[in-house]
Amino acid sequence: MVSTLVAVRSPDDPEPLVAVGRVVGEIAREPLGDEGFGFDPVMFIPALGKTLAQVTPEHKNQLSHRGQSSRKMLELLRESWLSDSR
């Protein structure tokens, strides 16, 4: 799964900020787990040996494509638009 966030200051912004998050997984044969929502019970993460619905919400947010792209975007915003170096 991939999540891509793009931020622009205006429609003419020559340098948008782009943050991408990825999580590699497989579709489980059957839903497993009680946490999360949507596709979490069938999104099996081989590295964990679990679906996203079998991990805590905090762990899922660390792993998830949305969590990764959100953290990267915050970092880009701080570095590019909020730093004192501009």
C-alpha cells in the first residue's frame, strides 16, 4: 500500500512538498484480528506474521503507509516552510 501526500503553498507553487509512505503486505486468506478497520483484518504483514488488525493501534500507526507519509510531510513542512533558514 502506498500513501502520497502533496503540499503546495499556492496553485503556482514551483516546488511542492511530496511525502510517500509504503507498507508491504499480502491479502490474508481470512480476516484476522479485532483492531483497526476497513482492510486491516486482511492486510497481512509478512515481516510481523500478523495482519494490521492484530497489532495495537500505536504499532499500526508506526507501520502504516498513512502514518509514514504523515510523519514525512510534517518533517518536510518543518524543514522547508517553518525553518528560520528561509
